[in-house]
Amino acid sequence: MPVTKILIVGANGFVGLEVLTLALKNPYLTQIYTLSRQPLPNNLSSHKKVTQLLHPDFNTIPPALYETFRDSGVQACIWAVGKPNLKQYKNLDEAREVFIQLPVRVAEDLAKTCAVPAMEAQGGKFIHPFRFVFVSSWGAERDSNRSLWVWGESRKIKGAAEKALVDIMEASEIVDSKRSFEVTCLRAGTVLRRGKDLGTVIAMGTTPSIAVDLLARRAIGVALDGEVDGKRILENAEIMGPDWADINIING
């Protein structure tokens, strides 16, 4: 039974908006819940596939909302929340709340409320777990004691989030000898505008970077099809895939 209903958290951000735009074009997806603090553009919020949910504080999401996801048969979540630069936050505590505390809290509640019911909805037979796709960043470091030359705080914050999310997966309920909650972290580099113009292709070929549509497509693919080769982490090059660049774009 394929995934047909997903939740996108942060759907009005740069990455989340692209995820939603591509998800609406996917024929397998019949219902898309969005959870954000600010409303979506009207042309998206009014789409027949979209159920927009606004909540001012992700720290206080009520149990009834998770029960809505459960009863509606949501089977995957794509988390695309956060500003790309720590300097955009008031302080490190605020950054840690956005990058660690919020996704971990939501993942815990999804694992507790939705994971097993999602499997039971598949006729009591294990087909796939609830899938949580976390948009992380290039260079994320799980070892908090490691000395890093560049972007140390940012990389450790994302690494701490990854570790905590995988811990939730490993503690999730077991059904048919398999975990009911699956986590995949996408370590995207600098996220560029969509498309394959020459500048974008050169940037992706020479720096850790990725066009937003490639990142969104991979996030949706993992939500629908599950982990890639059993990996919990996909690095930037793995997110892009082997065929990301079309030589005809360069050759004209």
C-alpha cells in the first residue's frame, strides 16, 4: 500500500514551498497536510489536495491535532523548518529550539500517535513504517566534543537533531520485527533556486549546494518510497543523485 497522505511542516518556507508545489503534482499523493505558523499563498491553500493547519507555537501542538493525522491516515512527514544562517536567530538558544527541540518534539508525538496506526491501516500487515524526512544540512556533526574549523555551532546543532531523531526511531514500537518509525536525514548543502541554468549547474558541480527542486524531489521520494539503500543519512551528492546535471544545458 503506497503512501498517499503526507504532512509537510514548514510549507511556506523556501524549501517547504517547493516540496508542496511538487507534491501537488505527484499523482500518488491524494491529501497533503501543511503545518505552519503563517498562511500559505491562496493558490496553494485553496488546492483540493491541501489541508492547511496554522499553529502559532509548535511547542504547544495539542494531542487532538496528532489524532487528526492518525485518523486521516497520514503516513509520512517532511520537516523543512528553519533559517539557513544562525545569524538570523536572536541567539543560540533560539536556534537550538528551532533545529532540535521542535522537530524532536513533533517526531516523538508522531511516533507515539501515528506510527503503529499507520501500519495497522495497511491491513495489519507490515508494509512500511511511518516515515519522517528531516531536511538537515551539509556537514552536520553528531559528536558535540569534536573541534570543527568552520560553522561549528551550526553543524553540531543539526547533528544533535539528527542523533535525537534516530534515537526516536530506534525506540519506536516494533511490528513484525521492524521499527514502526523511520527517519531519513537529508544533508543538503546551500540551497539554490530551482532549475538547471548554467550558474546553478556550475555551483552544484563545484560546491556543496543543491537546487531547491532537486532537494524537494528527493524529500518526496523518500517519503513515498522509504530509505535509500538502508541509509539514515543522505549527503548532498546522494540527494542530487547521479543524473542531476544535463550536459545539454551547458552545450546549449
